[in-house]
Amino acid sequence: MKRIGYLLLMVILASCSSKQEQDKLNDENVAVVQKYIKAVQEKDTKTMTDLLTDDYTGYGPSITDSVNKSQAIESWKELSENLYDKIEYIKSVNVAAYVPDSYHPGNFVSNWAHLIIRYKDGRGPVEIYANTSYRVENGKINLSRTIYDEADAMRQLGYRMVKASDE
């Protein structure tokens, strides 16, 4: 009976240790994402570059949108130098989890944010709700998927959506 009790205690301690390790990793991954978001707001492409792995892939918001690391950084430089005056995260919530079963298993941080984007040419501002899921490995982001309502952003910029029957 003592052996069974000892074995049960070992199993419980091992599972607690594993949960504590995952909780610590989740906290570290959230810190990486928070640092990345701060770099976005500050237009700090050096930090953004440092936080993306060389094999990084970003998806979204459209189903066919994807970029690699160099494309993401070059696009951000272009947007921050010529289009965006400021991107402000008004509210930002992060949730970290290990996702074992998916097309892209791994440790993820999902960021839900309320953003205000101000433009250099005076248009806007545009207010959006966005969700970005980041997969983090070894302290760097190697995959992200961003979702937000592009049609709403365009409407806020003054574009009129036309139905095919309206043409």
C-alpha cells in the first residue's frame, strides 16, 4: 500500500511540475508578444525584426494574405514611414495556451485588441477590433494570423462598398 501511495504522490508532483513549467512558458510567451506589440506602436522595426524568427510566416487578414519575415518588416517600414501616423492599442488582452492538435501545433498567444489607427494624410482615424494569434518558440514569434474586419476599416476611410448588382 505504501508503494501505491508513493507512486501516486510522484504522479501528482510530476503533473504539478509540468503545469508550473507550462505556466512559466506561457508568461514568457506573453511577454514576447507584449514586447512585439510595443515595437509596433513605437514603429521600432529593429525590435520587431529581432522578435521574428528567420522562418516567420504571417497570415491575414484576407485568406490569401501571407508574408515572410523580410516582407513583413519591409511592409511595416513602408506603412509606418508613408501611411500610418500612429497605431494605438486602446485595450489589449493576451491569452496563452499550448495547442497540440492543429495545422500548426505549438505554444500560442492570442491577442484581442481594440486599435485606433491614425493616418499621416489626415484620413480616419480607423477603429478596429483585431485578433492576432502568435506562435512563439524559443522566445521568438515564428507564425502569426491576424483577423479584423477590412470592410469596416475601408468604410471608416470613406470607401463605399458596391454590390455587383449596383454597378
